[in-house]
Amino acid sequence: MQFLKTLAFSCLFFTFAAAHADFGNFFVANKRLSTPLDASTKKVSYRFTCQDDMTLSGASVFCLDAVSPPAYLLTVQDDINGLPSGTALATASYVPRAQSWTGVFYDSVPLLKGKVYHLVVEQDILRNGYHPVGLIGPTHYASFLSTDVLNHMHPNDQSPDPASNTLLFENGKWKELNQEPVYAILGTGTQFQGNASDEPGVLPIYKDMTQGQTLHFHCGYPVKALAFRVKKQGNPTAPLKYVILSSNYRAHTCHLLYTDIVVNPNEATSDFQWVTIGIPDEISKFPAECYYFVLQTASGHAAKNAAGCEDAYVLSDVGNSGGLAHAADLSFDGGPHLSREVRCVNGDLVSGWTDEFERDANVAAIGPVCPTAQVGDTAPLPTPVPIGIEP
């Protein structure tokens, strides 16, 4: 991890360009973007690298707007020099609905780990016939979703995907839009991958509203620093603080471990920035359990605006709006029962927590990578000596 400068653990901070945390959600989206397919000559492609060998059985994309739409084809294609091959490995036709995920099913097709593919959307001109059918144009079209920050990573485990991008075919040629693909592909059994985060958002942090992320470390984890993607809203008068709590899942209660300042009002900016703060050695050893890393402040109040607060702070997050199979499993850390967004109203940090499933805040813990689980032969257990009187 590259830091801009070395600072003492007490209350000091610095920022850095978004880098891969060793454990945490660095997958970022600020806003939805729309690609309308309002002509039979236009196509959109979601390019991705396959995470594992799988047998493809279905796919889904998010339709943002639909105005008396025609039918569209959703095809999976090989990649040739960064572009769709033009030959479908799997294809299905459907009519999209606005503000929703729609899935299609395919005959079984093998996809290979590490290989780049394209999920291509275009008008189904023939609809299994011999002449064009259906209307497409300014009053008969659908638009398809992508988001504004190209992360080049798989959101479920933050592993790199340098090939990921959204492409548009227009005026006879493909061009990269440098937008994050929003898609899902399903395989047989429990195989699936994609980006289910169709709903970028922000979490308001103000007096009586504490929000953040639960992280469940996969190993005993020596945390060196914490990172939060935050900005100020208006003119806060109190510092933004972070709070670390351990969780007693049997009693559904939390215990305060540590709290300190993330950023002071005069240091915060009106644009999102990653703020990283070191934590003391005496509380940096975290067993493989569940912990709450959340933000609070004594400043500000709720407001009727996009960020939900005035004179306070906001933390960025990503989430799924609903309607997609396996959306939770596609979120950070493989599902909400491990890591998820949490909030607490009115300051009850012991038992007043609410889980926000299928959503993850941009919170990360900086430290070493968990060691790979050791796999090896084990000596067989001895067979018990038979008892003489046993039947």
C-alpha cells in the first residue's frame, strides 16, 4: 500500500487515489448512466473477464428506461482485440421493463476462467422470423444502465478485471465508454458473477445518525489503518469520528473498542475523497470475527435533499435495488451475512443497529493479505478395535 506520507496515529489523516484495500469495499459508483438503444444500428456491450470456469445458463442486465420498447437480443460473445466477435455463443430474446432487472435463460455454454467475454444488447430485428418486425426510435426504445466510475475489479471479492468496460456500437464502429458494466451472468449450480450495484448512494452522517460497514475478517487480521470515502455536506461544525465496535452475535449487541477523529471540519472537502487514518497498535489485532467500522458526528441534522443532511458529512456506498437473483452473493465479501452496511439512529451503539442488506459502504481496513488456507494430506483416524460382545 502506497501512502503519501507517514503520520502519527493520533487524529491525523491523509488522502490517496483509490487503491486496493487488503480488506474492504473499494468498489465505487457515484451516479447512474443511461445508454439508449433507439436505433437498430446501435448496440451496447458489457465486457468482463470470467472469474471461474462455469457452464453458462442465464444472464441479466438492468433496463433504466423503456418507452414502448421493441424486443432485444442478449447475446454472449467471445472477445477479439477488445471488441465483440459478432458471433453469439448464447442468445435469447426479451422485452425489457423500465427500472428493473430482466433475466434470460441459455442452453448450457462453457465459459473459461480468465477469458474475456462480451454481453451484448441489440434490437431483435427478426424475432425468429424472416423480415423485420417491431418499431424502434425516439418513441420506441429502451436504455441500459452503467455507472460512472470504471473500477476494473470484480465487486464480490475486489479481484482485478482490467478488461471490464462498457462499449457502444454506433455509426458503424465500437467505442469504449469507460463506464462500469452493470450485469449478471449465471451458471449451473451456485456459479454466478457480475456487478449487481445498480443503485449508487450516500449515507448521511449527522447527530443521531451513525452509519458505516460491518467487516468480517477471514483470518486473524492486524489492521494498520482504516479508509473511508467521505465528503462534507454544507458546513459542519464538529469533527467526523470513526467508531470500532466488536459484535456479540448471540446477544445482538456491540461493545465499544475505540473511537477517534477521521477529519476535522476545516480539513473536509465538498467532493468525495478517500481518507485514511492509522489506528493504535493496542487495538489493531482483530480475530476472525465481525466488527463494526462506523462514522458519527455531533454536527448537523436531517434534511430534505439528495444527501439527506445539512452541515454534516456523507459516506459513499453502492447497492442493489432488488429483483436480481443472487444479488446479495454478488456484493462485497460474498453476501450480507459476512459484510454489510449498517446504521444506528439516536446513538444506541449497543443494540440499536439496523442491517442494510445488498448494500456496502466504502469502508476498508488496511493490512496484510490473509494467508491462503493450507491444504494437505491428513493422517487417517485409526479404526476402533471391535468390542467382543458387540453385535
